[in-house]
Amino acid sequence: MAARLTRSVLVAMCFVCVGGTPAAAQSDLLGSKRGGHYWFDFCTGKSDATLLPPDPRSLVTPTANKNVVFNVGWNSCMNRAPLTCGELRSTNAAGGRLLGGNGNPDAGWEFSGHSAWSLWSMSASQYNALWLRWGLPFRPSDFDNLVAERYGTPLSAQRNPYPLPFEDPNRTNGGSGQLPMALTQTRNPDGSWSGQIGVTCSVCHSGQIGKASDGAGLGALHGTNGLTDASLFLGELGGLNPAFTIASLNRIRGTGNITNFQLFALLTIFDPDGTIPGVILNPEIWAAGSTGTEDPPNWWNLGHRPVKFFDAGMSSDATRIELSWYMPGAALPNYEGGYDWILENEYEANTWMLGLKSPAYPLPVNTALAQQGSVLFHTLDLWAANRNNPVVKPQQAGNGSCASCHGAYAPRYVNDPNFLANPLFEGMAANVTAINVIDTDEARLLANDGAVETQAKNSFFGYNGQDGCAEKYNMIGYLAQPLYGVWASGPYFHNGSVPNLWSLLKSSDRPRIWRRKSKSPRFGVVMGFETDLATAYDQTKVGWKYDTIACSHLTFSPFNHCNPWDPNETPLIEGGLSLLYGNGALAWNLLGSIVAPSFSNSDIEDRKIYNTRMFSQSNSGHTFTDVLTDAERTALIEYMKTL
């Protein structure tokens, strides 16, 4: 392997090759904080009275003279942070009760805050009858598991009860059934069980990596990219309100139309100081286009991002929007009560999110190869003269390495002032890469144009125009992500169009139409993606195994369009639809909810297929890594397993 690496890299890592080098001297090339926020590591073993240092994110300013480039910085919006380790711990616990679900009396749920009932809830009797909707002649014995599989939301790792038929939840401590992570049984004001079920943030922000027995932190996970078929889930479990399928329509299982700012504006449509008359009377808002397919980013990286969303659209301290899914009175005249609820709870929710950690890679790692990959990751210049990279070099390229955008992780480089101005910036990613460099699908950028940005900035969620809280930075492009837990984050890109790290680094190996390995149907019920590490995880390419799909398979599918005579081209029907979606903010949502109000089993299976020729689903871009050799890719991937 080493013989195939470039001479410059061999020189940089020569100490690794010298026989007899002590292991301790090599350890500064590996190591990972696994995300989360610096404060939680700082407070380990310290008393509650210990004062907290400043938030490292608040120290980030644009810096172009380091090997790691920061071209965006921090802005204070919430203006509230814990002062001591004790406050951090208590606030984190309160946020966990709010966002964790599991029937906790303090758990929030969709558009209802902590309420016991609303039009957005469904009764346990409705839930218990879902098997009838599936067309089954009887309730299957593994009903709870089939719910989780059909909709793609893991069963909670903790007890998450609901009452089975004829059960009184208040005589059975909530009931004998087990809900998936995306659902929680609500509580009455006195703490008793309500028998009503609401949807939590885990409908989009939960996943599963192997089993709990595979290693610490594995199994069902909060805050990772999703597995859910959101339209199917919300359409069949959405209680009495059909608006669910419009608000969170998705085309591909595991993705969603998540950061559509026009939809966020509609949540506050009755606020005369926020969206009226801007949203209703401004045609530019509705002609901006849809953001389309998006793959939720990992919450465990929030503590290493001074800004958030794929285009750096908000400061990470702009936390109101994180509770928008729970806002009581959303899109109703009593919106002010919703504002108050968010202001009362955003601090706790955000603190809990900051404390989440990524799971450690549980499979064998070639340590020597990973060390080589660490050197490559932090020092290999992708635009070196001998690389002849055809992609335009970024104006602020740092040292041209992977680390220049995604941050430094190995102690050797974290503590090198040529890489970072402050070692507290370990793992920090604060670089927006211009679209002409990154060249990934631009639907997300085009949708959130100047008119939308202005409207979002002046809304409640944008802190009513407070400087730096909700606005795109001058660079039009996508924000590079921190890479903690990157091994557990596939599929990749902001739209989830690339199945593994190998094809992310080598664009010619990306499949055009593909589907993750899935479990076989049971009792005629469609099952979800396979998440078993032994059978479904690709240790070499790092990502979930998949099957390529022939274009001819999609010819008559209403959810995928393909031209079997020229599968490399976007078919005429999809080209026309893309024009509509790109010039109508809710066209993607509305058309989908009208054309496909219900799904057959074959439809549900087809919604697992990722067709990169459809609107917002291109797998183009990040081709500057095509100049790597296969040996270098192998070493880089081995290193990324350790992050």
C-alpha cells in the first residue's frame, strides 16, 4: 500500500515507516471526540459548581491564513448558555425529557407542545387498528415490530408504552405495547396517561445502526439521518389532519423536504410582524422553488458547527427553529402561545442535542493504514500541481486537504497553530464551499433565494432580523460537515444520493439508480432497510450495501421516471416536472400529496429506490477527490472509520 502513495505523502509520514517507532509516538495521528459539545467532556469528573469556559463555537471567526479554513463565524441569537457544569447537566436532562419521547410527562410532540390532545394526535384505538389499513385479516403477533418496519422508525431502546386493545393505560403503567421512537403516548396535566399518541422529532431525526449488543451507542439512535418513509408514516398515522403529507412530503425513504423555509413561514402566517404581508403577497416567495429531497444531518455534530443547515442559513445559536415541529398553534391565530412555548423550551432542547455523541466504529480497523489516512486527510493537497485537478481551486483553499473544509481531528494537527488558531477548534467545520467547486445538486440553494432569505431573516424563527441569526453568507454554496461518526452517516451528500464513502471519493463509481438492502416482507407487510452490520454494512466502501436498479424497472412507476432508451439522460416527464418544482415553492409537496394520497405495497417498495435523475436528487459534485489514487482512498476511508 505504502509503495503506491505519492512521494510527498511518504515523506510527511516517514516516521510511521521507521521500524521500532514507539506506538505512543504515533498515537497523535488518531483519536476522536465523537462529536457532542466541548462542555460535556470538560465537565466529566468535575463538580456541579465548576464554571464553564466559553463556548468554542463562539470563538470562531472567518480565518483564511490557516490550513483549516473558516469562512463563516458565530452569531449570538438565543443569548443564553449554562454557567456551570451543574446547570449543563440539569438542562441537558430536561431537554432529554422533552425530545426523547418515551411517554415522558415532559415530552413534546407535533404542533402541540406538551398538550395531552390535539387534532394532530391519534387515539390508541386508531393505532391498534393499523393492521386493517394494511389489508391484513388479523392483528399479527409482532404488530409493534411491523409498525416500525413498515414506516422505517426504530422501536425505542427504552420503554415507550401504549395500551393494547382493551387495556387501560393508567392500570398498566401506560400499556403493554411498545411504540417506535417517532411516537410517544401523551400525558394529561396531572401526569396520568392520555391514551393519545403524538409524533416526535424522531420521525426524521432517528435511525438504527446495528443492534445495542454490537457496541456502545449502537442500535436505535437519536439525531442521525433517518430511515422513515415520512409521507407513508404521516399519511397513515397522521390523526385527523391530512396536512401532514403536505408539510413533510418525501419521495425517498429516509429523506424529507426538511428545511423548506416557505413552510416555516406558513407556521407564523398570522403574525403581522413576521410573515404578513410578505409571504402571501410576495410572488417571489412562491416562485422560488422547492428544496426537494434532503437527508437530515447528524445532531451529534451540532456542537462543532457555528452555523447550521446545508447552506449555512442560520447561526447554530438560532435555536427557535429546532422546536418548530412542536410549536403549539402553528399556522393558527393563537400563534403567540406557540411562540411562548418555544421560548420556554428552546434552551433545554438545544442543550440536549449538543450532548449527543456518535457511536464508535465497532468493527476491526487497520491502525497502520488509518494512520496513513490521517496524514493524507490533513495534509494531501488535492490541487497540487502534479494532481492536475480539473475542478477550480477554492479562493480560500487552506492547504487543499480534506481537513481544510471538514476540520482537523488528529492531535498532531489540532495542536499545530498552522492548522487551527485554537486547539478548542478540534473537529470544527465552518467552511462554505462555493457551488462552482462543490457542484452538488443546487435545488436547495436555488429554493432559498434572496426573497426567501429576507423573509426568513425577518420572521420569529429568524429572530426578527437580528444580525447574523438567519441569513446566507456571501459565499453561495454548501457548508462542509464535521465528520464525527461519518462511518455511520451514509448515504452521503445533503440529499443522500451517494451510498458510501468510496463512491463519494470516486465519482465514476456512483450508481445512478439504487436501493439499499431491505428486509423481506412479512404477512404481506413491507419491511424497512436492513440495518444489521454483519449482513448489510460494507466495511470496505463504508456505507450500507445496495442493489443497482435497471432503468426498465422504473418505466411505469409513478414515483420514479427513467428513459430506458437513454438511461443517462433525464426523461422528458421528469424534465417538465423539475421545471415546475424549481419555480413553485410548494409544487413538489402539493403535487405529491394529490397524485399519491395512498400507496400500494409495490409503491412503498419503489419509494426505497434512489433515482439520481429526478429533481433535487443528482449525485454530481465533490469530484475534486477524483484525483486520488485508489490506494489513497482506501487509507482515507480507513481513517474516517476512526472519527
